[in-house]
Amino acid sequence: MQVKRIMVCLDGSKHSLKGLETAISFAKQSNGSIIGVHSDTTHGLFTAVHTPKIKEEKWSKEIKGIIETARKKVEGNEIKFEGIVIAGNAAGIDLTTFANNPKNKIDHIVIGARGLSLPKEIFLGSTSNFVMHKARPPVTVVK
């Protein structure tokens, strides 16, 4: 399988930026493009069912900053970039639903992980763990 559309999960953390660096490396090797996806979890439960895209004019200043930082890093490496913000309720479910949708044509997912301790992971959950187990495309977790 040829990897052409690499989805990288962006939340603005240093861990997601490490994931972005890995996605850039993969895109260079495969002449692919990067789709940076941010899950805006400030929406209601209804949106978690179909993870609608949020139009750019409705992005918050913080989200615009996250996507713009990623865009500059990717395009500085002469790789095509598309920034997408999806509405949802829980990042793991939202990102997996987006990646599993055949219309989005995602070939590979890259996600940064914080490396929570076991007690924290049990109580807080792990977005990267959820995506790794529920996404159909191959997943690379970067720590």
C-alpha cells in the first residue's frame, strides 16, 4: 500500500509536534501529503456521531494557532498540508471516526503520546491508545 495521505493528530502539545515531525519524515519518503486534524471537543454529544468539519472562520484563535504552526512546519518542508478541525465530544472517538471514514482517504495516522502512568491512563483514558486500537489505517504512536 502506498502512503499518500498521512493524518497527524494535532492538539498543540509538544507531543503532537513530535508526531508532526514524524509525519513530515514519512511524507518526504512517500511523496505524500499531511492532513493535520484537530478535534474541537467544545461541542455537544450529537457531533460525536459524524464529526463534522468546522469552517475556518469559526475556529478559535487558539485552534488557528495550532493549525498555522503545523502548516508552517509542513510547508517549510515543501509538503502539501491541509488543516482540518472537526467538532466532537471525545478526541479519540472523533479522530478515529474521521480516519475510518472512506471519504477522507487516510492511509496512515501519526499521533503523539504523553506516556501517562497506568493509574492516570485508567482514570483519564488515552487518546493515542484508543486511536491505535480502533482506527482502520495503520497508526504510528510517537513518544
